[in-house]
Amino acid sequence: MPLHGSIMDFFTLLLGVMVGFGLGTWERYRLKSRLRPLLTSLPDTAEVAQSLSLTSLVRREITYLSEKCQAYQEELELWQYLMDQSPLGYLRIDADNYLRWCNPQAQQLLKIDRWQPDQLRLVLELVRSYELDQLIEKTRQSQQNRVEEWFFYPAPESVENGQQSFALSSRLLRGYSYALPQKQVVVMLENLQPLAELTRSRDRAFSDLTHELRTPLTAISLVAETLEKRLQNPERQWVEQMLGETKRLQYLVENWLNLTAIQENPQQFLQYQPLELRELIFDRWQSLQPFVQRKPVRWQYQGPEEVRLEADPDRLMQVFLNLFDNSLKHSPPDGLIEVKVQYLETKAVWEIQIIDQGEGFSAADLPYIFERLYRGEVSRTRQGLVRERQGSGLGLAIAKEIVEAHGGTLTAHNSPVTGGACLTIYLPRKKT
């Protein structure tokens, strides 16, 4: 009986070994049948697949993947080196606003000195810039590329005695933002401060020159006025023409000096007081009636009866005089100039739109219309309409500087309804 039991145990063990071996062989066959198509996917492997064992194919595939990974790593290091050497600042921000990477140029532009590549820090912890934060958030929300310019003011720097020194200098930056997958955002930063300083230096030199022109122009004007009273025609007509040109130059010089004064000391330039804007708008339009009679143009006001705010009335009069004069120049006879006023609760500002039925701004002119001494192309007329008066190219620039000195903005585009120019002013209700 014990012998019979031993034989049965032996056969049971043998059967188990055979079943296990069969299952192992079957699983190995299945594994080979699955791995071989994957391991022979390379073009140069298909030819030798039948002569190589599965182990050799695995080694071959591992070697290939290692070489590929190394090539990608070298490519990544090359791109990282190029970004580190780039004159543009580079920031990569993830969906949670953590700074994933920035190059040395970005660290220098934004004064980032507390970030390391192996650390996760919020952008707002490293850079106190509302404009940069808004650029990132708007890009993430819209999933569209954006371009913004702003002045960046570095945070106060610590000194040894524990006090802080506030950096008064700022730098003009231009940011290009790009939306990436998984709500990541890349921002490229361009330093426009050298260009801004060059422009400021040019404007200062030109302002010094125009200041020196005031005395000789005044002398020429006095001499011309004296000669005008003593001469007869035709000599008197020549003197009158010279006097007119002299006064035009004096007006240009005064406008340039006013524009420079606004830019250098905007707050000192303004005298705030409560005012009623609707009354001011009507008064400025009435002052242009002599020109309206020469070229009849209709005028319409749409808005509340009372528009209260705190501002400098004299400077706002200059703003509306320049804007009305611009619309009047480009309006056709019997055209309509509309003034639309409304209060925007969400922004706490008054919106004033001045819309004409003229030829509108050309695409080439639109980016430059608020620059000093810029005048649009001569071809900017409606069906051969000849302008009776040519501006100095400073009216819109002065208007923009005055509005921005009040903490507002002045923008320009073409009206989709009339096709003419639409100048939009945003003014805060109270002094900012």
C-alpha cells in the first residue's frame, strides 16, 4: 500500500511538472509572439529578425532606445543653452502659476534672485508685477497668444542696516505670451528700456531746441507786426504771410513744450477740481463754430444730462478741442459727428466716444497716430475731398498724454457702423 501511494505521488508530481512546463512554454510563446512585432518595428531589424533570438532583439531595442534618449537629451541641452544665451527673457509657468523655468535674461530683467531650477516657487512670490500676472492669466483663459507692454518697477532692495532702498528707476518691457498644453504659459520678455531712453533723449534735445526758438520767433513776430502797419501792398501782403507762418511756428513750439511738460511732470501739470463734463464738451464744440460754418457738419450728443468727475478742466478742454478739430478735418460736408458718453460700473470710469463719418484711419496709420509730429498719408481723403487745414501732428499726442496723466486711456479705431474714426476716452471719476 505504501508503494502504491508513492507511485501515485510520483505520477502526480510528474503530471504537475508537465502541466507547469506546458503552461510556461505556452506563455513564453505568447510573449514571443507579442514582443517580436514590437522589437522588429525598426526598418533595419525586420531583415535580421528571423536570425536573432528574442534576447538579442531586446538588447538591440534597448541599445537603440538608449541612443535615442541620449540624442534627445543632447538636443534638450542644446535648446536650453540657446535659451540661456538668448537676449530675450524666457519664463515657463505651469497651470498652478509655479515657475518651471526661466533663463538668466529673465532673471536680470525681473530681478529674480530667489529661484533655483530644482525649486517650485509661485511667480507672484518672485515677481511683483500686476501686468505680468494679468498677461499670464489672460493667455491661459483665452488660449491665444498676446503681446503687452508695461513699465516694470523692481521691488525694494534690502540694505545692511535693515532698511529698504526703493528703486525709482523703471524699465519698459514687452511681453510675448504663448499658450501651451495643460494650461501652461510661456512668456518671452523684450527689454525696450534702451529704446525708451533713446526716444526720451531725442525728445529732450528737441525740446531744448524748441525752447531756444521761442525768443527769435517772438522777435520776428514783433518786427513783422511793426512792418505790417507801415507797409503798403504788395509788400504788406508778404509781411502778413511771414507773420502767419511765424505764428504757426510759435504755436508748434508751444505745443511741443506743453507735451514735454506733461510727460515729465504729469501730476504737477494738472489742477484737479470737480467739473461737469457735458457742459465742457458743449462749450468746446461751440468754440469751433467758425470752422463748422465753413464746412457744415452736424453734431449729436448721446449720454446722461450730468457727467460729474474730478479733473483739470483747462486740460480736458484742450483734449476735446483737439479731438473735435481732428474729426472736423476728416468729416465730409453734411457729415455727422457723434459724442457718446456712458458710465462703466465695472471699471468705475466714464467712456466718451467721438465718432465721425470721415474716411477713417488707414491700417498703416493706426499704430502711429498718437506719436509726435505724425500725420497720416495724403491719400487719406474721401473721394477726392481736400482738407482745408493741415494739423501740426501734435494734437492727438497731446490729447493722449493729458488723458493718461489723469489716469485714463485714449484709444483709436474705425467705427464698424460709419466707417469713420472712433476715438474713445476712459476717464476715472475721481483723482487717481
